[in-house]
Amino acid sequence: MHSHFIPKIDDGSKSVENSVEMIRHFYNQGYKKVITTPHIMGDFYRNTPENILGGLELVKAQLKTDGIPIQMEAAAEYYIDYEFEQKIEKEKLLTLGDNFVLVEVSYINKPENLDRVLFKLQTAGYKVILAHPERYPFWFGNIEQFELLNNKGVFLQLNINSLTGYYSPETKKTAELLIDKQLIRFLGSDCHHVGHIDRMKEVVYNPYLKKLIDSGNLLNSTL
């Protein structure tokens, strides 16, 4: 889950061929299904269910032509801003599995409307997954904040490459802390390009990845 394989609509895939190249790598590594989640952001990526699902069909058609038998679905990675808060009340959001919605926040500071948006989403019947909590500098090492989110029913999704130190040493430490505290429920690639896939290969024998998988806490298989 969590990748950017729809071509030319965000900072991920640059073409259908680029999408297929990345997905082929996943298939060759043993993955049976991918759920891609393009950005929807009010200021940068003004994507809609229509252009996301239309792009999905283009990629799926090419996968079939190229003989890559992998399941592919699409949802979105929603950026929590003012426009997103309005969407909750006005339209059906793109979801994963049993009505899970994937959201992210600013890397600069916690949005003032975070608690209100989480409440609105849950009241509307959505199950909230917060993307890569280990990457937000204002929460580095703040286990109390993560426990608070968990207690509010928010599911935390770790980027697999956070365990390699790809983003920063602080991100890696926080990722390990979240695994130690058994707070991670989903594991995602956040794949934007082939370089991300190359780094993922480094994680295969990572002891924290094994600890997370062995914990029984991951819900990826339910999607």
C-alpha cells in the first residue's frame, strides 16, 4: 500500500511505462497486489477520483498487455488542509479496503485542524490511516503523541524505507520506537521512483522489519 504509480498527476510516475517498470519490480520481489495512492493536495496536486481511476485503468491495461499478473487498485493520499476538510462533507473519498482513508500532514508543523478533521472523518464512517508518522519532525521521539493518536483510533502506517535511514537518522529512530511500542498497523512503500525500490531491498533482513512482521499487528493483508 501507499505508492505513486498513476502517471503524470503527482511527484511519482512520469509515464505509463515508468509505472509498469516500478510495478514489475514489485511483482519480481513477490508482491501480489499494490494499492497506489496519488497525492490530493489543495495547493499542488488537485487530483480527483475521476483522473486517478482513469489513470489506474491505463496502467492496468498496460500491465495486462505486458503479462504482469499483479492486482492493482487505487485510492489517494489526502493532505489535511482546509480544502480536504470541506471534501469530507461534500464527496465520497477514495478508500482502501474496509473504508480506510489515507491522510498525511505538513512536514513543517502539526495542522491546527488535525483533531477536528480526524473526528469528522471517523464520524463520517471512515477509518483513518496516518501516513508515515515517523517522518514528521515535530513528533520525533514523542511516543505520547503517537499513543494519543492510537487511542483515538488512528492507524499508523510506516514507510518501509524509514528503517534504512533513507529519510534521516531521526526518522529511523522514531520508526524503531514505534515498532518497539507496537503502534504500527500498516507498512507501505511510499514508492515514487525506482530508487525507492532499490533501497527497499536493503530492508529484507532488517531486524526491526522482522519484529514488525512477527508482531501480528500488521493489517496489510486485510486490504
